[in-house]
Amino acid sequence: MSIAESTQASSPQRFPLVEVKGICKAFGHVQALTDVSLELYPGEVLGLVGDNGAGKSTLIKILSGVYTADAGEIWINGRQVEIRNPLDAQSLGIATVFQDLQLVDCRDVASNIYLGREPMRRIVIDRTKMWKDAEAILSTLRMRMPSVKVDVSELSGGQKQAVAIARALSRGGRIFLMDEPTAALGVAEAEKVMDLVKEMKGHGAGVIIISHNLAHIFGVVDRICVLRHGQVVFKGPKNETTPEAIVAHIVGAAQAARIGSGQ
Ligand SMILES: Nc1ncnc2c1ncn2[C@@H]1O[C@H](COP(=O)(O)OP(=O)(O)O)[C@@H](O)[C@H]1O
Ligand SMILES: [Mg+2]
């Protein structure tokens, strides 16, 4: 039985948390995604992998309301939805760590975490509460930060990444989309992010994680989906594949071998 099936069987919720069907997206003459379908179940981590330009970030941005798809459907909890903007995504419980982090460099750590959702006291931002809440969320991440009051421009790449992750976490949704969340992190910090992903999964969240680091992917995911030139070329449970086979799918060698052997 596949992990997807076992999740379905053991969960009272029969529907995938997220299901995308036949998603297409072009930028001018560049066909970034063609007929992409995938599903994410509650308590599941899906690894989304592929070479640079494969369309991974475009798919994440469509689910986050940054781009709209040219064709295809998005279903959340068994209901078809339209995600027209980032607010739609947020209200559906989707929280994203973008590849480019999308932080405001000239504002402090706490303001970045609560951007647009600052705690208010009457008509002014309750900074004391915001600082306290920001410290609490960063401490659950166990990421070192000089202070929640320093501007993001003063942080290292890893610390910036931690702020972006803290922001997604503070939104408290059930669907986490993480686009290369460990790219700027050292080994120990990356391990903490992987632990966090396992924790989210334990709480019944669904996580889609993009990474070039197949050790991270194989360490944390249940299923893997490989995109190549905007198309899904492999989708399956982690324990039914190998890193070598995934690399072959990423670079296209798997198809080449199949054609070569006449399959
Ligand atoms: N805003 C955009 N405008 C034009 N082309 C884009 C844009 N975003 C992505 N693309 C193109 O779409 C393709 C997929 O890009 P992307 O989703 O960023 O891939 P990945 O995240 O897998 O590296 C690439 O050819 C990229 O150049
Ligand atoms: Mg990308």
C-alpha cells in the first residue's frame, strides 16, 4: 500500500489537503508548467524536485496566489477553490516560504514576521506584543537571532531564512509550501528545519518542500514528485525509489533509458 493510500485509509479525512489538476502556466513563449497534477495528504511531506527552470517555484507561486494558472484546477480539502491573490491563499491555510524570501530589508525582524498582520492596540501597532510573539516563534525554531528589533538587512543569509520560516509558521495554517528553505543554512540549522518539517507533519499539516539536497529530501519526505521542463515525470512513495533513480528523472536519463530499452 502506498503512503498516500495508507494516509487515506488511516485518516478520517478522505480528501487530499491539496490537489492540483492539469495546471498549465506560460510566461510569454516559455511554457513553465504543462498539465501538472499532484496531491498532498494531511500529515504528509511531499518533496518537489527538478532541475533549475523545471517549474517548481512557479507551481508554489500559483498555490500561494502570486501567479494565476492559465488552466487547471486547485482543490483544497475536497473543495475546488480559486486562488487569485496571496490573501486567498492565506485564508485557505496556505503559508509559504518563498525561494527569494520576500523580506523587507529596511524593517526589523519582528515587523517582517508579522508583516500586514501586526498586533494592534487601538490604532497603533503593539510593538511590545509583536516583539514578544516574534521571540516566542523564533525560539520554537531554535534559530539564533541577534534581536527581533534589528533590521533584516543586518542579518546573515541563514538568519534571513529563519525569519521567512518564522513568518510562515506564525500564520498557523495547515499547508506549508517551502521553496528551498535550507539553501542558505549551515548543516546544523538545516537539520533544525528538517526537524520542524517532521513536527508539522506530526501535527497533521501537509508540507511541500523543494530542495536540491536529496539527502534532506530522502530524510524527511513521504512521497516525491519530479518536474522536468514543466511536466511531472515521476510521482511516487520515497521508499519505492532511490536517490539515483530520482537524479535520473531530474536530468532526463530515466526517459532516455526507457526509450533506449524500447519500454
Ligand atoms: N516571472 C517570470 N517571467 C518570465 N519567466 C518566468 C517567470 N518565472 C519563471 N519563469 C520561467 O519559467 C520557468 C520555470 O521557472 P521556475 O518555476 O522558477 O523554475 P524552478 O523553480 O524549478 O527553478 C523558467 O524557464 C523560468 O525562466
Ligand atoms: Mg525555484
